[in-house]
Amino acid sequence: LMFVELFGPGVEKVKQDRRIFKTPTRRTVEISTLSSNYHIELNPNDAGTADTFVVQEVIKEIAQFSPLHVNTSIQNQNKDINANKGKPTKSNFKVVFLSEADHLSRSAQHALRRTMEKYVSACRIILCCENVNKIIQPLRSRCLNIRVPAPTEEEICKVLSKVVKTEEKYQVSKNNGVGLDKGLALKIARHSKRNLRRALLMLQTCKVQHNVLVNVDPNVALPVPDWEKFIANMAKLLCQNQNTQVLLNARKGLYELLANCIPPSIILSTLCAELLRKVDDDLKHQINICAAHYDKRIQMGTKDIFHLEAFIAKFLVIYKNHLLKLYA
């Protein structure tokens, strides 16, 4: 909606491309972009360690060309005004939208700071992130910070109902039930922890399992992702035994989670929550401090497996010493 207000309905004509970049080290990087004549959207995290080069190249390319309406004649500008229902497009810049900006490397963020200042007259940059603390302070100071709250449970229920109604329009058979049970929608919204993406995935799984989303048993168990079950089992094993073999097995599990694209911060927070459910109250504060320490190390470092394994090793030491004191 913001882009429509800035540039008019022409911004809604978007196309998806696969862009190929060649770095100075002759490495080929391919990323997906969504663009129009007025803006471009991309996820620099797809470029991996080459995110610095990719972001700079995209911004330089965008800054070289002005939006179509800037250099057009007066006659063409009048056509644009009529197409926009009497609202002329006054923006003489393009927009670069970077999603998951908190996953940018430190070098990419420092380079982006200088690039923003250089091309500020030709383009504007929007950084979308979940954790603003992962953005360096010099970059944050050059941006207008806007916090968007997570959707409420009522909003999630409305979205789920809308999705179900839209899907039912394209169903061949109408005998599988109509609509979404309000109790089930509310239960999904609560278990999703206000995460809309997670709620949609849970709704899809419920549809596959039960085939009907109305008159569902209110006590039905909602599906839990396999990676959460895996972490819960890992926490159980860590509390049962504290030896080097458990640590080696945990390392293999961490590699498997990272290979399946589970973010390291999510792994750490989920594992910490599972461990806190199984330990005494005397240890909870110490484990929380330990988790916060290694979460910061994950943000600052580049080898996530080192810090995840270090957290597990630290927990094994803390829990082992606690048991020795308890049964001494």
C-alpha cells in the first residue's frame, strides 16, 4: 500500500527474476528478486558470504536509472496522472527493499552504510528485520525505525478464515465441509505464538490430517513440527546423562538441524525452553544467563555450531555439578 501511494498502481506490475552476479573472486551468485519499474525486493541472505557485493551492485544499478515518470514528457506525465485517478506521482526515486536485513554480515552492513549515503538522492532503502539488535548502531542511526507488532490472535483467526474461504472456491468437491471452526482457529492462533506463518502451516497440516475443518474435536492435538520434537528429545537426553558421548550425539543433532535450515537462534531458544522445563528452579536463572551469552556470541560470530555446542557443554557442566551437590 505504501508503494502504491508513492508511485501509483504501476508498482503492482511486478516480475520475478533470477539474477546472477559474479564476484571479484569469480564466484557466481544467483538470487531471486521481485521488481517493478519503481522498486526491487530481494533477500541478501541468499547470497551467503557474498552479500556485501550483491547489495552494493543492486543499489548501484537501481540508482543509475530514475523511475519512468521522472524523465517523461508533460504529455506522458498527464497520462500517468489520469491513470492514477488524478494523483500525480511525486516520488523521483526508486526503492530497494531488503528482507531479513538482520542476517546481513557485519561487513555488508558497514558497506551498506556508506552506500546509503552515496545514493540517497536516487533511491531509498527499506530494511526489514525481526531483531533490530543485530543491526549495527551506525546503520540504525541512519534509518527511521518503525516497529510493527505481531498480529493479534483475532487478526490471525480472520486471516485463517479468509484463507479457508479462498481455497474452497477452487475445490472440485464441496462435500468436505465449509468454513473453519472458530474454536480450532483460536486454538491454532494461540499455539502459533502470534506467528502468522506458523499458524498457516498448522492450518495446512490440520487440513491434511482431518480433511474437515468444521466440527473438529476441541481436544484434538495440534501438529508439532518435527524439529521441535527433535530438540525436545535432545533436551531429555542431556538431562539423563552428562558425558562426552552425549555431547558428541548432540553435535550430530545440531548439524542436522542447521542442515535443515533451522536458524541457530531458534535452536538455542527452543533448546533453552525445553531444558528449563526439566531442571530445578535454582538452575533456571543461571541457564538463562548462559543462553543469553551464547545467543550474543552467535550474533557476533560466523560459526554457529561452535556456540551452540558450547552452550550444551556449559549446561552439562552446570547440571552435573548441581547433581553432585544434591546427592553428595
